[in-house]
Amino acid sequence: MTTSADRLTSVEICAGAGGQAIGLHQAGFRHHALVEIDKHAAAALQKNVDQRRDWKWERENKAVLHMDVKDFAKNPPKFEPFEIDLLAGGVPCPPFSLAGRQLGQDDERDLFPTMLDLVKKIRPKAVMIENVRGLLQPAHKFAGYRKDITRKLETLGYSVCRWDMVESADYGVPQLRPRAILVAIHGNYYAEKFQWPTGESKQKTVFEALKKSMAERYQHAQNLYPDRAVQLAAIHERWKEHARRGGVAPTLVGGSKKHGGADLGPSRAKAAWKLLGVDAMGVANDMGDDIAVDRDLLNEVGPKLTVKQAAIIQGFPEDWHFEGGKTARYRQIGNAFPPPVAKAFGESIAEVLRLGPRPEGETAPSAISASGSHGTDDGQGAFDW
């Protein structure tokens, strides 16, 4: 168990409703700042911080900041160099996703330059950035851009330990959710000792993740509508039969203010959900809301997932709070970084940082980068500071 004396410090941008913050908190980090522009996500973060005893430090330090990260970067808190252990963020993915047309640095939503500006101003010991796999695949498309980011970090004294793909399902998340993750550690610390997390040996299935909550939903509906109990029980059994035969879920898609809504993804994802006995054409009401029995539980394909069940698929704690209407709450989940993945990487970074700085006069090895197949691309500079 991590004690308060062992805790490290972090600043996180694009924090959303707290997916990465949860994982890093579980890994032993306390958050100086959690920066989020969306009012519903920021309100959700604030409510969770306010209500959780183990988030007292964040509460007392007013960590949740509802603001544009570009405004935060113009005047960030004043920290001494290396006072902050980790600067982390899931910068917006649309510039590198197929849905966002992969405009990269030409997309107004690209916040990599802002993240690098914050690295320069805050000077954390370590940096972690996550994004969609489109940033790494195909390897050539953003090669110059990735190379330029690496150069900027190296200019500031950081070694890119690795920049590679991670499959969230390998870390206990019952969902196929590939993410591109970059980890960089300053040369004053033992970057060469960073170990890329290996994940878990057994993937968690949708059935394992949802069997409890699905049983609760059907039992609740039977209590409300006893005349339909037989029909509800039959559909529940059919869902269990499908889900037991299946594995992990397809990627949850959160959509954005410009595109998408509260459903479980494009046609291919909907077909995969159907094989799991789930109707992906929309999201069901949670049990505390008005239950639409025919629409949410008794349609031919199978039940729709509730917002809370989507959160379970994303790896959130079952009691984590989301704010706003159904679509706003679902987007907070669908756009999140899965907490179990953030925890695994936070723990690996923490292991290095707890070794402390190098003794004065000791220099880092000349070749400590372990960037992997995606971290050593050649290419021209993509943007200027």
C-alpha cells in the first residue's frame, strides 16, 4: 500500500472525468492540477474529489481547474524545476484519428505544442502522453511529427523511454482499446531503468465485467413489472448465453461536440456488440432514471448498456460519478483513458522516480532511449515553438 510519505506529485491536462487521474492516483500520485475545459467533465471531477476521503489532498489544494489548457499553459503555477514528478495528459485524439480525418498538426485541436510548452515551463521529472493509435499507424504518416516531438523533449534534457502501442485489454480492461503512449524521463533521473508494463496474462471478458450489473438491471425491471418477469428472465438468459461465448468488447467511441452521440460506435462495432448480445443502437437509462423496458431491455438484439455499464467496460470504479445528461455522461466515459492502463504506467514511472536523482557528477548513458518501432522515425520538423 502506498503511504502519504511515498506519494509523488502530478499535473494533468485534458483530464476529462478522471480516467487517467484515477489510475495515477492509485499508482501513488497526488494531483496538483487537473485541467479540463468541458464543464460536465470538470463538474464530475470536482464532485468525485469532494466526496472521496482519499482525495483530500486534491480537495484542499483545489486541484480541479475548469479552463482551457491553452490558457493554463500561458500562466501555469510556479514550480521549481523537478518539483513536479509527472506531467501527464491525454491530448485530444481527433487530429490523429480516422474520424477526425487525421489532419495532425494542421488540426486546430492539436495540443501537442501546448503540452511541450508546459514541459518547458514546469520542468517535471517525467512526462506521459497518450493518444489514439492513429498517431503511430500507419508508421509513415506522422513520422516527421513524432520525430520533432522527440527532438523537442531531448532538447529539454528528456529521454523518450518508449513511444509505442498499448492494448488496453491486456491491462484488465474488458475492451479492445489500443492507445499510443509516450513516456519520457529527464536525464537527471534513471530513465534507462524504466520498464514498460507487461499487462496481465488473462483478459477480462464482457461477461465477467457485466454479469453482476446486468443481473441487477433485470431483477429491478422484474420487480417493477412482475407481469413481464418471464419475458425479462428469458432475454437475460439469452444475453448470458451470448456474452459467455464472447470475449472483450469493441472500442467504446465517445464522440465529440462536433460529431457523434450516445451510441456504442460505428457499424463494425455495433456488429461486434450484437455477437455479445448487446444492442449498440443507443445507450440505456440507468436504474435511477425512468426505465424504458421495451427499448432498453426487451428488444430483439438484446439489452442496451447503461452509462454505468459503459464505465465498467472502460475500467472505471463502479461508484465513480459522471455529470450532465446521458449523452454528456457517456461522452465522458467514451473519451476516457482507462484507469487500469494509467495505473500500470504510473507504477512503472513511480518505480524510476523513487530511485531519486543521479548523484552529482554522474551522467546518463549516451543511448538510453528505448523508443521501440515507433519512436525512432526520421522526418522533418513539424512545428515551431
